[in-house]
Amino acid sequence: MALLHFGWFLGAGFGVQGWGDPTYGIGYDWRQPPVYQDAARAFEGAGFDLFIIEDGVAVPDTYGGSAEVNLAAARFVPKHDPLPLVPYLLGATSRLGIVPTLSASFYEPFTAARLLSTLQHFAGGRLGFNVVTSGSDLAAQNYGLDKQVEHDLRYDRADEWVEVVRKLWRSWEPDAIVEDAEGGVFADYRKVHTIDHEGRFFRVRGPLNMAPAAEEPVMVQAGASGRGRDFAGKNSDVVLALASTPERMREYRDSIRAVAVENGRPADAVKVLFVVQPILTANAEETASVRAARAELTQTAIDEQLQSISYLTGVDFKTFDLDAPLPEITTNSNRGTLDNFVSSAPAGSTLREILQTRAKKDGLAIIGTADEVADHLGELGEAVGGDGFLFTGQVHPANVHRTLDPLVPALRRRGLLRPELGDGGLRRNLADF
């Protein structure tokens, strides 16, 4: 078995941690940095490369036209902005990569370039950014739009957005700052350039009005549709990916690497990390019990699953009969997410059958003892060809430690997880293998 990259994806974002868990409410405040700082220290100690924090900018009410289910379950909302949390996480760690999410649809390129470059100065090379195109109409309506722009057009715009951000980062030559006190010259004006970008979506003069960091932040993306894969393979350093079988994982990774090569990049320039949820048990009896409980399709479970897929796809699944074949559905939102959901069961399945199939497969969950989960991850890594995995789940202390404490030693015994992170920054750590 070969070394794999590992990280943690906080899919709940900077929001409620532990709601619905019997260990919830043990004396920390999810609104404050310490719980996230403690988690980041644990990830760094485990040798994980990065900590990705999801974000969203709407209160979901797609499911049945109401936010009731989301607010009752604290799913997707409340959610604080992750960017102000970044310096707290950087201050609590020294090697872990910190990756907040921001939207190319709602952040202007100059604002994003300046903000991320500022944070990278704080980070000393440990900053990443997870760029999304925000498919939700609800989010668009918070920024003055009636609905989000067409799916592929969002990616066209995002391609140009990345181009402009990187031009701004490079608007100062590496040796522009000379700090010549005797000659009275701090920066050489001949080495600071306007970018004079005039494109389809943006007009930006530049240059950036601050000195860019020595190293550009690592870009993370999660394109699942065909157009999303093109964007990710062309631009990203890390791809956050969802797939349910080794075959789908391998096909997805191969497609990203092919796009990278088509765009003149080395195939291994992009690390594809698949999201999984390890659920650790003590023995076979407990494993069976956990599987049975998670497979129970209660009305609450149905509502929570359908409100999630409704928000992520922009399709109100409450309008469909649970026991009728699901009709053909299209969306302008997250097409890859919709495809993964619908294809969970054979064509012609009812919505209830899709949910039942997903419950039996248990989605992203890998349930078992530490040795069983570690073996499974090693087998998956070998079957897919790398590059690694992102654990997902909330980051309240009980969940972090009941996952990492037994699993990290098991992964290291198998040679899958490095003993410690290097101190050369996120990009260097990703390039190690």
C-alpha cells in the first residue's frame, strides 16, 4: 500500500456542530473559534494535509417552500462566514492547510485576489481556497438576481474569474520590492504592472494594490458535471469528489487527469480526494447495529434527505409522489449531485426506492472497526490509483476523537498515512507523493 493524502471536509460549514448527537452540548460554543481550533490541531497532529470549510449564502426553503425542516435540523443553516475564521485556525496550527470556501459568482476577482493574498501572507504558504459557482437561485436572490445564471455559463465566467485573479497575483514581479533605504526606493515601479483585462465577463485594470504572497494559494474545486470537470481539470490543484464505487472513483479521477493533460498540465498536477465518512465501531455486533439504524427509513429521515437534495439541486422533491416512478428531471443547479442521486437506483425506480437503496448503500459512510475501515480505504486507494480521501462530519470534539483516535494508528500501521506533515506549506505537502 502507498501513502495517501488525507484531509477533513466540514460539509456543515462554520455552523452548528453536534446537533442531534447524544454528546452535543458538552460545554463549547459552535459560534466561537475554539471548537474549530481544537479540531484543526487534531487534524494537524494526525498528519492530514488540509481542512476544508464549506459555505453557502442562503436559508434553504426549496423543499415544500419552507425552511422548517432545515432550521429544525440545523442543516445548511445557520452558517457563519468561514473567511474570518481562517486567521484563528492558522494561529492554532503551524503546518495544516486551511481552505475556506468562496463563490466565484458573488466575489469580484479583485476583492477575492486581495483577500486571499492577504490571508496567504498570514498563512505562510498554508492557505487554499475552495471556489464554487453557487448554483442556488436562493443565493442569487441575495445578490440582486432573480435566479442564478445558466449552468455552463457560470463555469465560463468562473474560468475567466480564475484567470483574472491569477493575473492580479502576478501583477507584481517577484523582485518588485527592493526596500532600498539608501536609494529611497521601496518598490520598483517598473516591476508593478496593470493587467488591463477586458474579457467577456470582467474588466479589471489592476495592478493589485498589495504585494502578493510568495506563493499563490492552492485552489480546490468540486466539479461533478461534464462542464464542472473541465473547469476543475483546467484550473484546480485539488478536486473534492463524490463517488460511491471504486469504478466511479476511477472513472472520475481519470477524467480529471485527462482534462489536465489536455490543458498542458501534468496528469498528477491535480490531486483528486474522495469524500468519505468513517464511522468507527468496536466490533461486528456494533457494526451491524449501526448499519441497521442508519438503514431505517423513517419519515424524519425521508424529510431530511429530500430537503438536502432539494436545496443542492434546486428541485422541490416534495412535489413528487414517493411511490411513483421518478420522472426525468433537469436542473440549472448542481447537475452532478442530481445525477448521483437519481442514478443511485435502477431507472424507473420510485423516489422511495431511491431513498431505500441509498440507505442500504449508506452513501459515503464506511462503517466498521478501525482495522476494517483502514483496510477498506487502502483497498479503495489501490483500486482507484490514489490520491486520497477527505473525511467528512461535524467537528465537535467527540466526533473528531472517536474517528481519529482509533483510525489514525490503523492507517499508519498500513503505511497509508504519513507520520507528520512537512513544514513547507500546503502546496509542498501535496506534491510530496
